[in-house]
Amino acid sequence: MRTTFVGRERELGLLEEAAQAPTSALIPIYGRRRVGKSELILRFLGDHPGLYYLGKQAPAELQRREFLGVAARALGQPLLARVQAASWMEAFETVLDGWSGPGKLVLALDEFQWLCAASPEIPSVLQELWDRRLRDRDEALLILCGSHVGFMEREVLGSRSPLFGRRTAQIPLQPFGYAEARRFHPGYSVTDAARAYFVCGGVPLYLRAFDPARSVEQNIVATLLDEYAPLYREPDFLLREELRELRSYHAILTTLAVGSLPAKEIAARTGIESRRLQYYLKQLQELRYVRRRYPLTGRPPAARHVRYVLDDPLLRFWFRFVFPHTSFLAQMGPERCFEQRIRPELDAYWGSCFEALCREALPALYEREGVSAAFEVGEYWDKAVQIDLVGHRDDGWTDLGECKWGSVRSRPALEAELQAKVERYPNPRNATIGRRLFVRDERAVPETPGEGVRWHHLAELYEGT
């Protein structure tokens, strides 16, 4: 039987502490769409009295009526639905006045950006409500939840927001890491768990779409290539919910699905004027779909060295393999499209995804090894060399790593390849260089590694999960 709720123990614990605290609490929860914010709130509300209201693109008066109707049902007070609130302050106070305990009333406002779009005064209303009534009383746990990260950071957390400085905590909800994501498919081998993660990332909705009784390949066909499948149009829906001028965004994301590129190259390939391109890239970064990358050396990067990468796994897979082949899919069907257009490129694609997983895994390796120094993880490139993994530590140590998803034909040759890259790394602070090799198959790890080289295999990265 599939688990209905996975993980988020730390976030649930934080909300529980807020519920038990002697005064009211105000907690923004924000993160990209589909990451499980609403599910987290509803899970918490299963054990606490409160109401959950989902904002929408609708007139303010209609939303106030719906809010009071939701409150009437959630609190078992039918008369609340008949209240004619002329303002949000009146609506909120009516609900709070009707609550007599025990404990705090949980008031969760989801898709907060849509509420504010219809009623821009809401942040100021909540500021007054907090300062005048809630702050010093054990009355409510106010949760403000939003999917547009840029909006939440500006209008709720930002210094110009009326609510600035009033939050008692915040939850920037992230997708699951590769280790937690495996909990959705406990029967998968580590190789298949990694490949599922390469497609779905750590987004609960996408991971649940993959049937654990099917192989990864079967799930790709069933969930991404069939026109009636749950994820077939998901990237398009995501973009339409947040953005306009989709043609330009499609061009950018299709270009980045093949690999990271500097802005100048993206502009050349898409035909988008450079100044306009920066606006599009900023929007995609705010949505956490695209990320800036730079060669990690410990020195500030030059602007010309910055590249952009499509950081969302599902969008990267979809714009690499689905969007360019929609005509072929319509004519030939999911199975033939997979066999003829996708399967031949998958091993190379898994290889690039494996590099990102190894970078994600390095902090856990450091923890196991007892490394206490602060560090930064990234990669390095220049015209002469590409280094898959760089661990830049504050204790005068820098790890350089090579990641190999495919078969290893010669261990000494792979060690020699890494050494050649080490010699091309600029090392501006003259750090001690550590060498690490990451492979998929445990059998590829030598019993006697070369001097100064640490080998890691995929099962080791999943150790303890």
C-alpha cells in the first residue's frame, strides 16, 4: 500500500511547537508549486482545530463570503456563513470572536498571492490584527501560504511589507532530497530510485504519479507520454498558472533542457533580445525553475562565466524529451516514441543527472566523515576542463570529483582522467586537493584505490535511507 504522507517531520514539529506556544504565532509557508505546502497544512490541521481557505482569482467580496462559509463548516458555527462582512478585518475578527477554544485556532490562508491580488490591503489588515489583538494573546496560529516565492519574499517577508518583522517562524518548503524521495518507492533498487528522482525530482505529486509496481521506463510511458496521463501537460499547466508570453519561456526552457548556457548563448539560440531575456530569466529564477551557476574557485565569479541551468527535474525531462516530440507522439504513440526518441539518449541524460545527485550527496558524506568546516558545493569549468564536483571547504581543503554513471572500463584510466583535471584546476588559494570518484556500480570500486583517491558508489550515497 502506498504511503499517503511522507516526511516533513521537522516542519510538522515546528508547527506543533507554534500551536503549543503561550502566544499567537504567524508563520509564512512558501515554495514552488506542487512541493506539498497544502498537503503539509492539511496534515497538520488533521490534529488541530482550524480552517483552511484557498485563495483564488476571484473578486474580494466573493472570497470573503467563501471564507466565512468555510469557517462556518470548519468550526461548526452555521451562523458565520450568514455574516455580511464589509471588510477582511471584519471577516477575520468575526471568526476569531466565534472561537472559544480549547487551544489556538489555526487560520491557514493558502495561495495568499491570489487573496492579495483581489484585496491588496490584506497584508496591512493582518498587520493591524496582529499588533492590536493577536501578538500577546494565546489565540491563533496564522499560516500564510504561497506558491509564488518572489511574491512571498517581497510582500510577506520583505522589509517593505506591512508584515515585516512579525513572523514568529517561516517554512521555505523545499522539494525532497534524493534520500527522502526514495521513501515513495521503497521497493526500487538504488539505481531505479535515482532514475525516478532524475525525472520527478523531490516533488511529492510527481513521485506519487510513479507507480511502484511499474519500472521507471514503464512509468515514463504511462505518466509522461500518454496524452491522458497525469504529467503529460503538467509543465505547460505550471507555466500558464504563473507566466505570460509562454512562447518565449518555452524557447528558453527547451534550450536549457540540453545543458547549461550563458545568457548570451541563450539569446542567440532563442532569438530573444538580451534585455528582454533577463526579465524572463528572472521570472524563472523566482519560480525556482532556473538557477544561475558559476565556476567554483572561492573567488567571486566574473559575469561572463555565469551560466543558467534548468534546475527542475520534471521540466528538464519534459522539455528535453516530450515537448520536442509532441508531433511524433501524436502519430506514433507513447511506446514507439519512448523506444525511438527517448531510450537512445537516456544513458547520457542519466549521467548528467548523476552529477547533480553527487553534488547533492557531498554534504552527507562530509557529515559522515566528521568534516566540521563550512563549505560550498558546486562545479568548475573553463575552456580547457570540466570538473563535475567541487567541494570548497573553509579548512583549506578542496575536493574535486568526477562522476561516472556508465560502466567503468578501466579504473586506473578514470583515476588518471581525474588527476589530469585536478592539474588544470586554478586553485587560487593553494588549498589541499582531495580527489573523489563517484560511480553507479559498487563492483566498479577498486579494492585498492589510487593514492589520495576516494571512490563512492550509488548505494553508499543512499546509505541509511
